[in-house]
Amino acid sequence: MTDLTLASRDTPIQIGDTTANPAPLGLVGFGMTTVLLNLHNAGYFGLGSMILAMGLCYGGIAQVIAGVMEWKKGNNFGTTAFTSYGLFWISLVLLLLLPKAGIATATDVTGMGAFLAMWGVFSLPLFVATLRMNLALRFVFATVTVLFFLLAAGDLFGNPAITVLAGYEGIVCGLAAMYTGLAQVLNSIYERTIAPLG
């Protein structure tokens, strides 16, 4: 009995990863929120509580949760992307709400342009990383990089036409992210390619 106990202590136990794929949550949270904000940028409706709530909850908190789940899986790219974009949404909501609460002064268009440009700079290397991934992810990260630079240009040059163009480009980006996330869900459930990712 003693030998058996010692032998079991010396044998490493392999535990497989049985956690869910967090990428669909992060991609759909990013995608749906991006579509809604850019419908606003394209001029379809105002910036109200619906967009702020989506930005805080689904674009923000859900993506941070997805990023933490990717960390658990050892995925540096997923951790960096989802956590960062989740915090982008939370910080964007705070940029809009803090001045209304009298806690900080409102950010002017130059400051907002710089904020958005920095997110473009951040997104560009992530796009480069996706060149080793599927076509759907490459498209999402290419369009989000372009989106940030267009939004920054709209603010920095004070040109509403650029912001409207960014709105339409952002709708495409958000829909692509939604497709990429939901395709992973469908392909996983059906255990075959229902929605190709390329």
C-alpha cells in the first residue's frame, strides 16, 4: 500500500483544458457595440444611453471577461486584444460621462483625436499578428485599425464627412467581428464548417 501511494505521488497528472472558447464572446461584444456606435457616427441616431450602456457592459465588461479567460488559456493575443478593447470601451464611456458628472473637464476634439489615434497605433501591430491567423480575423483587425485612424482624422481635421465615412467603415468592421465570433459558435456546435473563416 505504501509503494502504491508513493508511486501515485510521483506520477504527473495531466488535466486537459475543458474551458469554453472565449473568443466569440469578445468578438460579438466588440462587434455589436461597434455597429451601434458607428450607426451614430454615420448619422442615424444620437449618442444616448443605449450606446453608453452597451459600451460599458457588452463592449467593455464582457470583453475584459473574455480577455481574462484567454489569459487562463495562455493566449497572449486574445488576452491583450480583448482586455484592451474592453477597457477602451469603458474609458470611452468615462470620457463622455465624467464631464457630465462634474468630475473632469470635457475632452476637446484634439484630445479625442489623439485618444483615437493611439488606439489606431495599438491596433496596427495586432493586425500584423493576425497575418498568421484566419482571413476573418485579418479583416476585423484591418478594419478596426482603419476605423480608429479615420475617427481620429475626423476629430483632428474637424471634418464631419470623415466621421460619417468612419461610421460606415465601422459598421462593416463591427459586422465582421460579429460574423467571426458567431461563426466560431456555429462551427463548434455543428462540429464542421457552417460559416467559413478562411
